[in-house]
Amino acid sequence: MNAILEVRGVTKRFGGLVAVSDVSFSIAEGEIVGLIGPNGAGKTTLFNVVNGVYKANEGTITFTGKDITRCSPDKVVHLGLARTHQVVKPLNDLTVLDNVTVGACFGREYLDLAAAHKVASEVLQQVGLGDRAGLMARSLTIAGKKRLEVARALAAKPKLLLLDEVLAGLNPTEVALMIELVRKICDSGVSVLMIEHLMQAIMSLSDRIVVLNLGRKLAEGRPDEVVHNSEVVEAYLGFPDKVHEWSRVDKLTRRK
């Protein structure tokens, strides 16, 4: 498979703090890659570097064959890379439909308002919010706001979607529904890079896992490889006798 994203030797410093240090990995077209690690490992900082919020001090980022290392976030979105945020911040004074329309207007195709409304309506159906299009965004539950965040990113018509803890704060039923949605997004042709702390979910969804610790890449491989890596177990997953708990995958959520 061709690589849609290549991160090579990326380092990000904030003064004397090295938040991300010499990190390299790639994502193939149609692949789901999980990004895991302890709190403070540099995961969200790496997301921010990839989508242009922060500029890397060292290294390069290539997306669909183009060097985006110095690109601004709006340029990155226009090229086809969209993201969600760990803390959802909908435009509370707009309707659910209008929130998603904003994503379509400023996405890969810079759609006009009529076309953006059409795309937004289609995406809301895709994420299960079609019947709530006319509601004010503030009225949604946490699960609804998470789906709205995903919808707003999807309306930009991305080739690669970065998901930052979309399962956080959801109950088991909501988690299962979001897992199914992520799988469908990937099956539609969108590659996915996702940060997640819910291990059973990320292990079931991902083709590969990248593990960060203290800003550095600790390990990379298939979920079954990573979950049995002694360094990963020590740094993040916990005691060795807990490995079977993390690696157990429910048949309903296993990626086909």
C-alpha cells in the first residue's frame, strides 16, 4: 500500500521542554493506526504538529506526497487532512447542521453554502445525527457532541482523519457505536490516525499501533505485537499478568 502520511524524525520543543523527540512512522492508504501512551507522552502535541498548529523544530511531514511540514492548519485541511479535538468545542449558538456546514465550507473543496449544506446533511446521516440537525449544538449529550465533532471533520472530505480520544467519556454502548462508526469511516476510504486510552477498543480497531513515551517512540507494530512488548507493558499497559485483559477483543468490535 502507498503511504498517505509519512512522519520522519519529527521533534517539537517548547523552550527547554522536548515534547516530541525524533518520532517517525507512516500510515498507509485505508489503514487505521492507533497512537497510545501515558498522559504527557506527546500524543496530542504530535497531532498538533502533523496538522500545522505547531511547527516542528526538526524533521519532515509528507502527506499524499506533498511536504506539509511548514503548512498552516487551513492549508493542511484543504489538502485533505482533518482532525477532531480531545475537548469538544461545538459552536453552541449554531444548529447541529450549521456546525457541520462550517466544516464543509472550509474543507478540502471550499464548498459554497448550498453545496456545504448538502454535504453536512449527508454526513449527519452517516454519523447518526440526521434527526438532530435542527437542534442547537449545546443541547447535545457528550456522546452527541463527540459525533458532531467527527461529523464536522468528515464534512471537510478528508483523505486522512485524526481522531483525538473520541471514546473518552462514553458509556459501553456509546463506545461500541463509535467503534462501528470509525470502522465505517475507514471502509469508506478514509485513513485514520487515532489517540485513545481505551485499550480494548484501540487494539480491536487498529491495523498497527504506535506507542509514545516521554515524547519518544517506544514501539510500533501490530496490536498483538505491541501488547506483548515488555517495554510497553512496563511503561504503559501495567503488570504483565494484565496483558491478556488488554489483548482480549470482543467479536462485535473486531475489525474485519
